[in-house]
Amino acid sequence: MGSKEDTKINLQIANKLASRGINNPCKVTVSCNKGEVTLSGTVQHPHQRKAAEQAATGITGVRRVNNQLVVKVEKRI
């Protein structure tokens, strides 16, 4: 699998995350290398962490997901 396929996987995961409401104020970075996806950054709730991993796992071409997301609740003033 080359970089063109990895780019396609990144885009599909980003779209799936957005459709599941995992966007601002969540800060999720998706990187893919030869079908191995790494999710990094922060989410606000544990269920978002799990949902992000499930979204990535469901994409064709993904061989493995390394979920490094951290749950971090933003304090509102």
C-alpha cells in the first residue's frame, strides 16, 4: 500500500469522525502509514475515544489502529 492509499484512508477517517461529532473542541490527528493508523490528540469523553477507534477500524484498507487519544475535558469559564 502506498501513500495515495494512505491519503485516501486519512480522508475517509476524518470524514467519519466529523460525521460522528468528533471535531472541535476535540483535537484528533490521524496518520496512516501502509494501512497502520495512529489516532493522537484529545477528546472530551471516553466514548469519543472508543468511537474514533471504531470509525478508523471500519475503513477498508486499515490493517491496525493505534489509539493514542487522551480524554481531556475542557473547563468552561
